[in-house]
Amino acid sequence: MLVFQKRLKETRKERELTQGSLGRAIFVSKQEVCLYESGKRTPPIDVLIRIANFLEVDFLWLIGMELECPRAENRIVNLSEEDIKIIEALKKDSNLYEKFLEDPNRAIADITNHLNK
């Protein structure tokens, strides 16, 4: 979670946004943004996606997952069926989402094991 807090705050500041302006853009209060940056509250997945979209950063990068993918114009990234199932599971289960933020590698292993049953 520490990575998310740090990246959120740094990216917001790089974009010269206040907590209030970011909050308005993603439909939450300034206080909510402050709580996210301080680690006192974890944003629900829909808010997390709005943050990533508004800040124009990769969702997985924002939460601490590093994906190495060379940037190229007009590049299309294909998701496997398993990737889509993992994303759908995260959207549906807030407890799973919390586990994912705390320990992404373990959560991915848990999800993969669950899907292979």
C-alpha cells in the first residue's frame, strides 16, 4: 500500500494538482484524497480506476505492479482469458482487492489457484 500512497501523491504533485482538484475530477472529496495519500483509507476499485485514468497512468503501476512493456505507437495489448478473469474477480470482491493491494504477488497466486480449480 505504501507504493500506492507514494505514487498517488507524487503523480498528483507532478501534474500540479491539489488534493481538492484531484478529488473533484474523480468525484471524491479532498479529505478522501488525503486519506488515500496517508494510507488511512484504501480507495474502492472504481475510484482507483478513475484515479489512474485521470492521472493517465497505468492502473497496475499505480498500485505497485511493474509491467515491462516497450512503448510503441499503436501497440495493442492482448489480455488472456485468465487475465480477464483475474480483473473481473478483483472488481467483484472488495476483500480480494484489499489483499491484492497488501501483497499483489500472493493475491495473484491465490486467484490463479482459485481459477484453476
